[in-house]
Amino acid sequence: GAVVSQHPSWVICKSGTSVKIECRSLDFQATTMFWYRQFPKQSLMLMATSNEGSKATYEQGVEKDKFLINHASLTLSTLTVTSAHPEDSSFYICSALTGQGAYTEAFFGQGTRLTVV
Amino acid sequence: QQPVQSPQAVILREGEDAVINCSSSKALYSVHWYRQKHGEAPVFLMILLKGGEQKGHEKISASFNEKKQQSSLYLTASQLSYSGTYFCGARTGSGGYQKVTFGIGTKLQVIP
């Protein structure tokens, strides 16, 4: 199947700094990517939908100025957590859609575990 | 609004069967099923696009009732490797306005 690579897998940062997470589709082009966060023992919470060449669509309650999303190319979307605080510590996962219509599938990156200290 | 999954948790002995249900209050464009093991990212199982569609992979299959806005995942003759949390994802919208939201998950544990 298609491969989605997320980097970094783990990151620890100091409170107040910014962290960038990359999501790449390695062997396909993805016009749409999704960003999720997941707290321990909870479900995936959709944060935003990232579309290549346009502004991301954020879910209600997600601060767009804090979670900056850029989808500059068909194979790369980035999520930047700005001025991170301990409450931003979480597991962040991206997924990318490939194919069209009946052949559409979604694949996840391996996730990024962010710890803000 | 996220889809509703049931049951929330289930324990099976090896070889037993289980059904996990997923229902949505909104019209569904498609339903995705994933399995996630502790500390790992979710793994795609299958996607169902059309009402009435059924799919299977090994001993895991799923159905999609578009009218009822429901999907069910069937695990037959369960194996230890089936343990994990199963999420259904409801895809709504299309094109640049589509999104996939997930149910709370069903924790499945298969014991010897």
C-alpha cells in the first residue's frame, strides 16, 4: 500500500517554543491530508483538513493561529505548533487520501509524540 | 459530530467472533475502518463506499448500510493478533470540503 511518512516520531520541547511536524506521501500525490491529535486512551480528534495550494480548514475549537498548517506541495503538509505549552503534549497523526471514487483509500503516518516541558 | 461505536470494549477467546457497530447521525459518503495497537498509529483495514457494499480481508469483513447510516465490522475466528482498538471513520463532504471523523473506538482483546 501507499506510504505516508511523518517526522519526527518523538519530540520534546521547552514551553514557549515552536515545533514543526512534517507529513509526506512517499509514493503518491495527496491533494488532501488530515491532521489529528490523540490523547491517551482516547479517539482520534480531527484538527484540520489540509488541501494543497489553499488554506486549511480547521475544526471548531482548534486555534488556527496556534496550529499552523501548510500544504505547499502534493506530497508534503506541515503542522507547526506555535508557542507550545504542556497542554499541547499529545500524539499528532496525519493521514493522506489517495485515489478517487471507488479507489479512494486513506493512509496514516506513524504519528509524532510531542512532549512539552 | 463523531460517529457512535458499540460496544466500547470486548474480550474474546481465540476463535470466537465479534461484531463492532458504527452509526452516524449524518449522511455518510464512505466508512473507513482502522485498527490501532497501543502506542502505534492506526492501520487501515478497509473502506466502504457504497450502500450495501461488503468487503472482507482474511477473516475480517465489513458492511455498509447507507440508508441506516451504519456500518458493521465482523471479526470471525479471532486471533491474538486482532487485539487492539478499532475505529470507524465517517467521511462526509467531498472534494476540498471532505473530512474524516472517528468514533471513540472499540477496544478488543483476544485471549488464549
